[in-house]
Amino acid sequence: MQFKRRTVLAGMAAGSAVLAAPAVMGASRPKVVVIGGGSGGATAARYLARDSQGALDVVLVEPTRTYYTCYFSNLYLGGFWELEDLGHSYGTLAARHGINVVHDWAIGIDRDAQTVTLAGGDVLDYDRLVISPGIDFVEGSVPGWSVAAQNRMPHSYKAGSQTELLKAQVENMREGGVFAMIAPPNPYRCPPGPYERISMVAHVLSERNPTAKILLVDPKANFSKQGLFEEGWARHYPGMIERIGPDFGGDNVSVDPEAMTVDIDGMVEEVDVCNVIPAQQAGRIAHLADLTNDAGWAPVKPEDMRSRMDDNIFVLGDASAQGDMPKSGFSANSQAKVAANAIRHELLDARLFPARYANTCWSLIATEDGVKVGASYEPTEEKIATVDSFISQTGEDADLRRQTFEESIGWYNGIVADMFT
């Protein structure tokens, strides 16, 4: 039995560059601009608008009209979901909650003037700014690879066309061919993501191309849910997956997209498909606004996700440097609610609640073989710190793994509703 999410917001596509909601009559309202319409930004915009009941002027800036979640995109690669199961539009945020949804790129932030400049030429004023720009890749982190080579060696770490491309490449591999993944160094978006992807590729190949091989080249000594994944690979895909860690050259890798080769510590491997997931950093707008540190991430205050560089700006999700929370959709959604509460408290004198954060990351290893890891968090003076945690155990029975998978589908339905309805 395979589960797909219920279709949310079916048919509600944005029809114009700006989805404008009716203005509230009366005095000028405080203005909040939100850059980025993913798990952090869409959630923040919705909670700001909904809970202020029209007292805030909320603008959401997002270039795409359909947002595809990177989380659960591996289920599409594995053949369990369709691409449209991952896609969501912004129509309800405008129509129901009074959010102005502007489909454009934010290309500049003037922190002194408190304005955001858009690629189309518009300039937006703000009293508070929320940015949730996701990730960009660190240029040169995998020698031989650049974004210009992403059609030959896709990253598929921003969902949509790249995900479609990687799926097509896997499904059209020659019989007995080699799929290679270059895994990223820490920190990066969705720590279990590359290893769930290996599982889903193995699932497809075990059915379509059972003599194919998977080469996982990893610069890290350890990774999230390692024991669970390795147990599952041995059970479901015996002999198909080979992992090369740093002890065997996994931290000294280059690629040649034209020749379709991977050089691992001087050993050149010919491959048929190569999924390169480079090192990552905060999305570009955070750098343009001078909100990032030397590591490329945007430091925030743990009590409310406020930028340590600017008290009027909040940074959510993958782009933030906040402490112990992983870079996940669940984390961004949790952080957005804390930030939205803090902004309403400052601008509208709303009640301020203590910050509480949570995260769970689910992964599918094979049909109905689901596992999870998660934690709850609280702010300290230095960072967002783990309070308690949990993880699936090796050796669990099939019924518990099935329940974990079903739980993950319920969570997905819940979070996209929390973001977009």
C-alpha cells in the first residue's frame, strides 16, 4: 500500500504578478515584508496576517507561483508520489488572509532606509522584515562542478525541474550502470535527505535495473540516522550500495561533467548518473544585506530568530545559524511561529509567548519502511538548544515502520495546510 498526500489548494494558481487583498480601512498599518515563500516564509506570512486580523500590512515576496517542497521530493524520485503532490500555490494566502503576494525576486535590502528592492523595480517599505531565502551553493566546493553543469550532474536540492531531471536520468540509466552521489559536508539542508535519496534511487533500480550499482561519496565520517539507513540498505538492497567515507577518499573528490567521471582521491570512476549536492550557505539575499557570518549563514538570536546584525530583521529556516536545530521544513515552520509572535508583540502589543521549538525528520527507506528522528528545543543565551530527542531504533517490526510512514504523510498534509491555507 502506498500513501499520497491529499491534494491541497487544487487549482488555486496565482494569476498575476501580485495577488492583492482588500486593504483595511483607517490609519496606516505597520508593514511587514516577508522574503521567501517556503516553510519559514509562507508560515510567517500566514500567522502574521491571520493572527493580526488585518492590523498588519503583510507582503510576501516569492518569485515562483508554485512552490515545490524539497522535503518528500525523494518520494517522487522513488515512484511513490507524483510531482504535483509536492506543488502548492499562494492563492489562499491572498484571498483568505489579506496577504499581498508579490511574484518577484528581492535583489536588495537597504537596512538604514528599511526598504526592499525587487527585480521588477518596485521598492517596498517595512517596519519589520522576515527573510527565509533557503540555501545557495558554495561555488567551487566540488571541484569541476558549477551550477552551469547542473543539467549534466543535477543537484536536485531545490525541488522542481531539477527533481524531474534526476528522476528521468535514474529511470533511463543503462542496464548495470552506476549512479553516484557526492554528499555535502555539514551543515546542509535536511541532514537525512541525501541518504533517503540513496534509498529511493535504490528502490527504483532494484525494480527497473537490479544489476545497477550506487556509489555514495561522502566527506563526513557519520551522518543522520546512519544505523537505520545501513540496516535498511542491507535488508532491502543487498550489494547495491557502496559508501566511500573520508577514510577512503570521500573528502577529496572532483567531477568532470562532460566526461561523466568522478575522481575519488585519485581514482577515476566512470558513472552514468551523478547527483552532486554541493556545500551550502544562506540564500543570496542574506549575503547582499550583510546578515551573514564568515561561514555563510545568518546568525540569529535564539529567543525569537531576530538577526544578530539588525533588530528589525528576522531570519528563518535553512539560512539561519541558530544552534542545534537541523535545517528542515519542520524547523523553519516552528521558527516562523516564534518570530511572528515576536513581531506582533512589538508592532501591535500582542501577548508574547515563551519561545518553544520542535523538529521531526521522517525518511522512507523502502515501501512502508519509515523511520524518524526529532527533538524539542528551547532558547539559551548562546543558541537554540536541544531539550530532549528521539530516534527510531534498528530492529523495529514492520508494523511500527508502517505506522511511522503513515505518520509522516499526516505531518506533510498538516504542514502544507499550515503554510498555504
